[in-house]
Amino acid sequence: MIVALIDSGLGMLPTAAWLRKLRPELDLILALDPDGAPWGPKPEQWVIDRVLATAQRSVDRGAEVIVLPCNTASVTALDHVREFVGPQVPVVGTVPAIKPAAAAFESVAVWATAATTASRYQADLIEKFGNGSSVVGVACHGLAEAIDRGEREAAIAAIASAVERTPGDVGGVVLGCTHYPLMADEIAAQLPAGVRLFDSAEAVAAQTLRRIDALNRPSTGEGTVEVFLSGRPGWLPASAEAFPAGQLLAAGRSQPS
């Protein structure tokens, strides 16, 4: 069973790491797009075309399930990918964990990129899943980019800035960009004691496994990890190994071919 994860950068790592932990025999395709990153500021049709092209390459490579562990890709291209590959290939998207956070706390902050924070998409999610709680968006300027570069000090500075702009009464912080869980320990260390973090990586991995099981196909594999960089066979960026999730996935990588 081959699962392809598609994202512009390292935001796929938390979900991919959960898949590796929960079902280590799965073969993974990690399709990054360093030539086009970041996707957030790009025109919608550009992102759709980029993601569809990557999905096609992944299916051609043998992918039987596609995961979009990226908010931008999920918002912009999820429906297009599902239509493109057809019902025989399950496609799993990502939604920020606003619903469980708002169910647990009366005051919640959603940390995300500037583009997502300002988007109609996030506003709609807050309206739909806010559950009557106070939910505020906090733009984490430069955090995803620092994570992609493996620049921990720059990431810690971006976290400090976000903490300063987060209301002091929040009980939960939603990590609304898939990159941010890679710095979850550092984020928790800077927030007031007792603030709970919510991210969707484990839930997306679990949903992926449910979709795999529903296929009723043999799910054995060799636990390989193939990496493609804007369509070219390659390696995970060196910056990925700054994080435990990247180290875990690098240990199973295959030779480029």
C-alpha cells in the first residue's frame, strides 16, 4: 500500500510521522514543491494546477491513497483532486482543529499564516465550529518559512511574537498550519502554563488509515519513503532532520530513482 502526501514544504512531516508510527509497513511518497513554495500567497488556479500535477505523478508512481496535509492545498484543491483521481483513490484533506478546541475551552486562538488568518475560509470555520466560544486568529509571521529552513532561532522568535499577540485568557491554541506541530514543544514552553495545543496531524493520519482499511486491499509494504522535490526524485531537505518527525522519516528513505 503506497500513500502519497502532498505539500509545498515540511508541513507534511507531522502527518507522515504519525502514519509511520501507526502503520510502519506503509510505503510513503513525500511530494514536496520547493520550486513553488510557499503555496499560500499563490493564485488559486496556480495551486490547483500544481497539486493536480503532483497527484498525477503520485498515482503514476503507484499511490493508492493521497493525503493533502496542507491547509492551502486542502482549501483550494481537495475537491479538484478527488474529481481528478476518481473514487478509486481516496483523498484525505486537512482542517484546523477548531471544533475540538472550541468544545473544550471558552477562549481559543487559532495560530496560522497571515494568508490563512485573513481568509474567508478560516472565518467560515470559526463561524461553523466556534461553538459559542471566543475564537481569535493570530497570524504567525515567518514561522512556517523558518521551519522550512530549519532555522530554530528564527522560529522561536516568531513564536514569541505570536505569544505576545495571543489573548492572555485563552485555554487552547489551534495550530492552524501543518508546519507548526514540528515546534509544538517550543510553542508550549512559551505559552502560559496550562494552555492546550490542538493540531490535526494525528486525526488526519487516523482518517487515512480508516480509508485504507475500507479499501479491503493488502496493506503490507516495506516501509519505504520516496521523496520527490517538484517532481524530481530526491531527499528530504536537510532542514527536515532538525525535527524528530523528519529524523524518523529520513531513516526509512529510499534511494532516488
